[in-house]
Amino acid sequence: MSAASLLPRVLPRGLWGALAQQLQASSSWMSNAGTVLPASFTAYDVGRSSNIKWHEGAVPQADKEKLLGQKGTVLWFTGLSGSGKSTVACTLEHALAARGKATALLDGDNIRHGLNKNLGFSAEDRAENIRRIGEVSKLFADAGIITLVSFISPYKRDRDSVRARLEAGRFVEVYMKVSIITSCLDPRTRTAQKLRRSQDDMDEVVMCFP
């Protein structure tokens, strides 16, 4: 579908008229079926363009936080599988909700059912797994949401890269320090190890934590 037919449908009449007038002021735009569009423009051109720029929203983060009465923050739970990350994060989310706080819970297993379903458990895929969820958690925090993230995330460099994307004080790392013996007592963990990881891979993950 071209922008000529798409934009008038999704924009209010008054807004589309004002936008069309602005576009018409440029000589590089042409008339097409009563709307003003570039000759080769379609609704999908942005993704292929090399001229992609960051656009700041019209509502500052501080204003969103004022509306919610809270500070957008990422609470990042890390640790071995079976260490209690998801349990603690879920319990904390209930406590925050009871206090009227807006939250988002991003769990590693849940994310791999959708956004990251195409990733495995190699070092490269683990890094991309964390990079993606780091960007998602930042979007939530920028909107003023208290974001609880529960991921094994064994590599410090990956966690630090997420931390660097947020303002100081908006990334709180929570390390669930339990022994490998305690972790392996969880039946779900033993099954996950058999299905998803070789012994060498699991050894590497264990060594990454203190």
C-alpha cells in the first residue's frame, strides 16, 4: 500500500491537510490522486533508507514520570537458571502494583517465545538476546515505567552495555547469588539444561558469575 492511500486513512482530516500543505511547499514532491507525495515514496521506504534519524517525542520523559508519579527505572535480575530471578521479580511487581506503581515484567523464557525466538545459546546469540531486551527495557523506562528484567545474562560486558544506554541511576542490577547446587535442585532447571545446553555451555555460564 502506498503512502498516498495509507496516510489519509490513519491521520485526522485536519492533520493530513496541514501535512500535505507542508509537503507541497517542497518542489521535490508531486501530486498523486489529490494528495502530495514524492514520486517513489511508499509506506515501507523508511526501513530501507540509509538516512534514518532519531526523533525526540513531543512529551518529555519528565512529564510522563510526573503523570505516573514515579521514575522510569530498569531493575535487572541476573543469576543462574533456577536462582529465583523470576520469582523475586514477579513478587516485587505485585508489591509495586499494590502501591499503585506502573510496571512491566520482562522474563527471559517468555521473551524467547516471541521477540527472541530465533536466538540460541551461543555467546553471540546471548549477546544479541541481551541487546534486544536492553533496548526494549530502555523504551519502557523512557516512558516512565518501572521495568523488571529477569535474564540469566551471564556476561558482564552485555549487562554493562545495557547500563550504558540509560541515564545514571536508572539501571539497578540485582545479582541472585546462589550456588550451582541450589540452582540444580530446581526440576525445571535440570530439564532446561538437558534440552537447551551442552555441559560445556553450562560450565561457561557458571564461570561468568562470581
